[in-house]
Amino acid sequence: MSGNGYITLTESGRERAENVLERHTILSDWLISIGVSRETALEDACRVEHDLSEESFEAIKKAVRRS
């Protein structure tokens, strides 16, 4: 953490954070699009984004982009 309270990420840390954000955004948007309430979708995306396999995430991402 810097002296002004900001966290500085390494390049690999930044890549990981961007990956988690992408997963969260795609999963929550997808859940909302299929009728899940926004509040529940955001909570569920938080639960799933860290444990979902890369294979399953890529399949979901592909399906979302087709629709």
C-alpha cells in the first residue's frame, strides 16, 4: 500500500484482478439476462467467479456473446 492509502498491484496481480472482474461482470450480466434479480445475480456471481473452471467460464462467455 502506498503512503496515501492506495494499493499498487504487480502486473500479474493486475491481470488476475481484471480476470476476476471480467468473470464477475459476465456472470452477473448473464444471470440478470435470464431473469435473476440484480441483487441475487451480483451475490451469486461473487460466489461463482472464483471457483468456476476456465472451460465452463469460456463456454458461458461464448454463449453470452452469441446472444
